[in-house]
Amino acid sequence: MRGDPPCKDPCAGRRQIVTFVRQPTRAGVRDAADKLAKTLPPAPLFTADFKGMTVAFKAESLQPMGAFKVRGAWHRLTALDGDARRRGVVAFSSGNHAQGVAWAAKRLGIAATIVMPHDAPKVKRDATMALGAEVVGYDRKTESREQIAARLAEARGATLVPSFDDPWIIEGQGSAGVEAAWQMERIGLPAPAHVVVPCGGGGLAAGIALALPDARVTVVEPEGWDDMRRSLEASWIEPVGANPPATACDSLQTLEVSPLTFDVLSRRDAQGVAVSEAETAAAQRWAAERLRLVIEPGGAVALAALLAGKVRPEPGLLVVLSGGNVDLDAYARVLAG
Amino acid sequence: MRGDPPCKDPCAGRRQIVTFVRQPTRAGVRDAADKLAKTLPPAPLFTADFKGMTVAFKAESLQPMGAFKVRGAWHRLTALDGDARRRGVVAFSSGNHAQGVAWAAKRLGIAATIVMPHDAPKVKRDATMALGAEVVGYDRKTESREQIAARLAEARGATLVPSFDDPWIIEGQGSAGVEAAWQMERIGLPAPAHVVVPCGGGGLAAGIALALPDARVTVVEPEGWDDMRRSLEASWIEPVGANPPATACDSLQTLEVSPLTFDVLSRRDAQGVAVSEAETAAAQRWAAERLRLVIEPGGAVALAALLAGKVRPEPGLLVVLSGGNVDLDAYARVLAG
């Protein structure tokens, strides 16, 4: 964490203790990038011109399972020793993280259990089960997925794989930044000077910040869910407020960021930007028409910030498109405008 | 052409003379692939499992300008000598070929003139002009674009760049097959055993057939526009019939294939398959949901043939997704089903 809390700290009871947790490092990000390079082709990087500037777009939507989450899952699961691998992994997520963990577990022959709400979209449940993972359902209203997952992990001796509050996960996601820098150099673009990243829990943004120590970092969240922005401004973790507005960005609905991700971004003086639902929808349309990419709402917020003029085009601007898993009906409505 | 026409040839007056035209060759395709490799990253290749078989998808929709057409344009324009380059190029197309020629011309500093109907979509007109090309309009009902283009080329001493009836264009498009074979080998897939390709004039299909001499070749067309299929069965070029049905596949509405493309495909015993509009729409939805790719109708017909069971999954199956330029409103309606 950066600095101390205000003298009369209203959040004193909530102070996060991070002393005993391994911190994610740049060396860890490079290690993750080396491991990923042996496993997956780089997610494609595209460019487009904005006011005479060439902007680079990193299309994490084209990863297996449609999001960057395979990166962190791969780095975490490959770091487990033989005994831990035999005992399996447990994760809770109704979305991209679940698929990422299930994908990595399948390739490594590790048993994966995913805790997912009973009302999760059938397509996501089926996709997770198709990867061989066991899906354990829970009731969103009466049960805590964290507790269920922790109980399962304890009972089986399995490793719990958090979606962002974990040094391996952060380092793994950061491999996207290493790859993008390689790709930008290869096509003659300047090194990344400013990277704009969608932010839920902040794992991807923190990892990329570690990967690119010379770049400015902007994290983008949906309006009303911009707790990382507020936290960075306050130099203290602030949760999402009560009754946050509805958002199409299901993958960014994190109620509170993690000390690990906050700390990395805060030390790097990262800035936060919030975008409206209409700006996100416009970005999804632009991506379909101009990049021929299907981008999910949460994956399009960084592009939305650029298109809405909240981030300025500049040489070395890198915009991350973090995922492409859409509900087709909702997506069709967005494209129809 | 393969064999002689039947004894009492009803098409005797239409016999094509190809003796004096250079034939496209496999060496030319390899040369084109080498040239493209220095200019563009390979278009990404994705995989998906069908009944336990891994099928490869070549995403030409992710090329600059959203289609494979940059390949042929680049191979043709780079083959022009300095004098020809100074005199410029002329092409007629309201779609992907226009953009491909304009893109290559801009990068090579060659003046490009594109003959396009007055009622072409504004977005395509604007995109072509944004690349610095001159757009010459014509009236679809009263004027012939071929004649206008030929007149312009003659008056300026410029080179006419056909969209498929040209050995360089065919060889250039074939570079997609060379690339795909490299990519399949790199990820441990068997060499292409069967390649399935959308077909308008047949330039892409013929080029890929030359690139992959050991693969079976299937060309896919919309129902009622399956003149290449009929021509291959008849061993003689047959045009599209009178009053063909409406199709969403604007990029495949070619009224007659070329002796150059027909000859290559016929010698290779290529097969033809026709798909319905509903099958094409289903393929566009599948590509959006499963590959997170925006694919235009004409670009999705080969995938449609696979999904409809008209092409069987097998080891080494390669399916080409040839373009991704959609009208957003029409695309939204397709996704909404």
C-alpha cells in the first residue's frame, strides 16, 4: 500500500495485511511470458489510425476460451508441484476465470472443481464441463461462493485459485504486456508509452504494469463500478458503493479490489477512468466493424475510453481488448444500436 | 481446361482461349508467400474440436481491410516495374478487392483508381478514399464497370487489376494456404488433407489448391450461385443461371468463373458444395460465439458447409474464413437469429 491511511482512519477495521503474501514481480511476469510462449501463440495485435497516430490493440478475446484468463491460470497451475497437482484445484467464477482454470487444468491433467451459481448461463456451465471440470452449484442469494470453495479446497487438500488476488495470477496476466511489447517492436511501432486496460479486480492491469515499467497505466471501469479509480485517487482501497448501477460489463463487477493489485497500480501512479454503458456499446460496435472482432462489454471499456476522448491517442498507445465472450442475443441488440 | 467439350457442344461459341495467358504456378504461390511474410503477420489460425477431430480455421477476416484480398493485390502490384508503378493501377469492385488494391497501392506509393457503383455503401467508398484511392462512380443499370475500367486504364497507361482472372492475383491469394500449412505444422496438427474454401470467382480456392498439392479441395458457394460446382461437374465453365436467388453473400456474387481459376480447380478434381442462406447465417453465429470473430456471409460459407454436415470433420481439415466486412445492421439481425 502507498502511504498511511488518514489519521482518523474511518476504515481502520478494514486495513489490509499483505506482509506475509508473496508480492508479484517483474521477473515473475517474464517467467510467465516464457512459459506462455511455449504453450500458446501470442494473442494477435492489431493497429488502427487515430488522428494520424497508430494505436495498437491487443486482442485477448482471441485466446482459447475467449479471454486473457488462461494466462494467469497457466502460470499458477504450472507452478504447482506434483503433489499439489494430484490434489487438484478449486476456483469460483461464473465466467472467464472458470474457463481459464478449466482449460489449464485439462492440459495439465489436473482435476478442477469450479464453484458456479445455479443460475449461471447454461452455455458457460456446459463449456466448463466440456473441459472436464466438475461444476459445483450454489445459490447466489443464500450461500457464499468463497466459503464453499474454501471448504471444498480444505476437504480435498486442493489449491484454491483466486481470480485476481494472487501473485501468480497477476504475473500470468502480465504476460500479455510482454507479448504486446514484442509485437509492437516487430511491426516498427514505438515501445508502449501508455497502456489502457479494462479493470475488474485489477489482475490484468497490475500484471501489465509490472510487464511495462516505462509505460503510463490507465485502468478503465464502468461508471458506478469505478472503485479502482476512486481507490487510486484516495491512495486507499475503497469498495464499490451500495446499490451500484446495472452494467453490461459482467466480467468487471468486482466489489473490492485486492491489496496486491492495488499496491502495484498505486506505486505506478496509475490513473482511473470510468465509461458509460453507451460508450461501451459504441466501442463494441466499432470493434465489430473496424477490427472484425467480437468483444464483450467488459472487454471493450478501454477502447470505449479512447473512442470517447477520455484517453488521447499518442505514439506508443496500447489498448487491451480483454475478452470476447458474449451472450449472442444481448450482443445483437448492442450491434443494432 | 480439362478435356474437350462434348461433341455437339451447345456452348461452342463460348469456348475460352487461354493459350496466351500466363498460368498461375505453385512456384508463384511460394514467391507470393515469401513476399507477404515480409509485409504482414500471418492471418491467425484457430482450432476447434468436431466429433473428436481438431479442425483448423484460417481467419482471413483479420487481415488489414478485413479480407484475403490484400494478398493478391500485394503480389500483383509488387510485380509491376517502376514505369508501370508510375502509371498507376485501376480496379473495379465495390467491396473487398477494391480495399485490397487500395491498401497495397498506398503502401507502395502507387496511384489507384477504383471504379465503384454510385450506390455502393458509403462506408466502403469512404474506406477506399481514406486509403488515398481515387473513386470513379458509375451507374449500375446503364454503364459497364468493365468498360469504364478498361477505358481508364488505356487512357492513363495504367494496369488493370482484375479481382480473380489473373495469374498474380491467384498466386497471391494462394499464400493463405502456404501460411496455414506452416501454422498447422507449428501447433502439431497433421498437414492439410482437405481444404474447404469460399468461392466467388475462384481466385482464393485456385491459389490455395496450388499451394497445397496434396490436399483435397472443396469450394463452397451459396445455393443458386454454385456455378463453380456445376462447372466442375460438367468439366466446362457454366455461368450462373438467369435470375439467381437473393443471397446475403455479396462477395460471392460472380456471374461466371474464369478459365484460369476453373482450370486449376478442375485439374485438381475439386468438389463443389452449395449452402443455404440459413446455413450461412448459422455459421456466422457460431463464429461469433465460439471463435469471437465477425465473419461476413460470403466469408462463412465454408464453415457453413462443415456445420451443416456437408463436409465431414477429419484429421487435417482446414476451413477458410475469407472475410469479415459486414453491414452492422444486417449482421445484428443475423446474430439475433
